[in-house]
Amino acid sequence: MRAGLELFLERGYDSVTVAEIAERAGLTKRTFFRHLADKREVLFLGEDVLSRLMADAIADAPESATSMAAIAAALEAAATAFPLERRDIALRRQTVIASNSNLQERESLKRATLTAAMAEALRHRGVAEPTATLAGEVGSLAFRGAFSRWADPACKKQFAELTREALEELRAATAALA
């Protein structure tokens, strides 16, 4: 991932080949393709892990937990993937994604996958529609809001704190709709 990210930032995403990423990483092209479908996936490693972390946290929430409490648990679990030490990588990754419409589309798909994973985990807990889908969407909005704040170099807060703040802001906004 680091090798690809460095090359994308140096030369632009479209100018970099899989062979060049593999060479910089000390791999063969064949080994690269054993692990990744294409060079886009260099920027999206860990998506499955993040979805699983969030879904598992929802499944493991206490039986008495509300839908929003289960979403809060998912966001707390996701926060483990975003220590402050990873912020520089995340900022550089976002720079590459922002520069390419195809990568922006892939990022949107990633968000949709996270949203769907949360909603599905809630449905498995017995949460009915449209509540499960709405809660998944709120969780996704909170995640994106927290990530946006966390990615700001001036931010000194931990990701978990930011997810709690974002979720609380969304709760308040939802209450204001009534």
C-alpha cells in the first residue's frame, strides 16, 4: 500500500502501473495480483476488515441495546483502525482519491458497503425496516463526519471521540426534524 501510495503521489494515479507498484514494494507482478484485483485496491485495503469490525460490534452489542447504541458500538470498533499514527497515510490516500473520479466512485462504493454491513447486522438482530437501513445510514454519516474531522491535521482528537461527537450531532439533528 505504501509503495503504491508513494508512486500515486509522485506521478499521479493514472501514470502508475501495477508492475511499478510491485517493483517498489519488492514483489512480483504475479504476487501483487494474488492479493489485489487491480491497482485501485491498493487504496482500499482493509475495507472488508472494517465492514466486519463494524458488523461484529453490532452483533456483539448487548441484547438490550437500541439500534443507535449498536451503531455507536460499531463506530467505536471502527475507531481501532484509525489511530493518530495512521492520519498521515489517510491524508495522502484522500489526496490521491480526490484527484481521480474513478477512485471517488470506488470510495462511494466503499461507503455504501459499510452502510449495508451495518444495516444487515441490525436486521440480524431483529431490527425491522426501515429502521435498520436508516440506522445504517446514520452510522455511515457519523463515520464520514468523524473521518473528515480526524483527517484535518489540526485535529488532535482520537477517532473514537469524533465518532461519538458526530453520532450525537446526528441524533440532535434527527430530533430537530420532528
